[in-house]
Amino acid sequence: MILHDGDGKTGDAMIEAIGLDADDTLWENETFFRVTEGEFVALLGDHAEGADIASRLLDVERANLARYGFGIKGFMLSMVQTAIELTDGRIDGRAIGRILELGQEMLAHPVDLLPGVPEALDALTGRRLILITKGDLIDQERKIAASGLADRFDAVEIIADKSPESYARVLFRAGVAPDRFLMAGNSMKSDVLPVVELGGHGVFIPHDLTWVVEHAEAPDHPRAHRLKTIADLPALIDRLESRHA
């Protein structure tokens, strides 16, 4: 399906607030999950084939989202559960300890900004920026502080999930109408579709690695846009607004 580049006329396009996703939009995140998953698969290699271990872990993660939400801690618990189930409870304490260590290493990992992020934020200086991320509160707060970007944002919203209702609450607190809001991120499911449904602009900025749970089909909608990199975001916003100046 088609994602527009901002050239189509979409109604009153003056943007009062810009939302930015954090993980895999501003800094690397999914890479560390993939590396840890690889170590987990190797740890259980005597009990099942690698592809079967990864598939079982994904199934457990999906089932646990409603219980644990998004983030590293839920991933740790899902790895422990998967290990117990795949070994019929025979997994030993040392292996469980290693799984916990893997999660703790993820929680302590440095925050690496993605290319073009500082420059894009520089170009958006003076705009009302809201950082909107989901996941574990403590870990997300840690990453935001470690990123050095906190002062770039007028507000930070850490929410359990990104649904139209969640975005509506964020916009209510900000005092911004949906049609004056633009959200940019690497998840079609979380950063584009719910915002377009709400009446705002959703901008998809793909990352090389995006968790399969975040995949969704792109809508053919004039308020849904696709960019190659975050560096292109300021120009897109300028185009949207210039056509209605």
C-alpha cells in the first residue's frame, strides 16, 4: 500500500506538536534484543533446534504482553518461561541465572543515538516536541536520561501501549487537537496507524531491525507518510505547512 511523502493536500496541516518515538527511532534498541535472543538460543541448544526455540520464545512473548507489557523485564520473564517449558522443567539454576544476567546486561547497556538524530532535533528547535515511548518505566527513564536528549523535549510520555486512546490522553494533557499533531517512529503498528486513526499525521521511519510484533500493513492515507531517515522529518513538516500557509 502507499505511504505519502507529504506532497498531497490533507486539510489544515499546521503542526502544533511533534511526537517522536524513542527506541529504534532516536536510539538503538532492537539490536540488543536480537543479540540476547541469539545467546538464549545457544544456551538451550541441547534441548531444541534454534528456529524452534526462537519461535517458542516469540509465542510466549506475545502471550505475555498483556501481563508484563513491553520491555526488557518482560523479555527476561518470557525467556525464563520458555526455558522451563522447552526443558519440561529440567532447566538448572545456573542456566536460569545466566538468563537473568543476559537481561541485566541489556538493562545496563549504553544508549547509542541513531545517525542524524541530533541534527534533526537541531532543525526542529523551537517546535513543541513530545517524546512518546512505551515500555518499562524505570528502563525508559534510564535510557532517556542516558541519551542526553531529555532537554530537547517539552514533555515526555511513557505509556504502557500505543493505541488511539493512549494518544488521545497524551494530546488531551498537551492541549493539542489530533489534526495538529504529527507522530514519527519506526513502528507502523504503534507510531502511524493509531495516530492516523485519531486524525493526526503518522510518519514511518523504518529501522533495519523492528520486532515482528510491531509490523503492520501501511495504509493508503494522505496523513500517513514514509521517510528514509529522521533527517528528512523537518523538511516534511515544512512541506505540510507550506501548502497551507
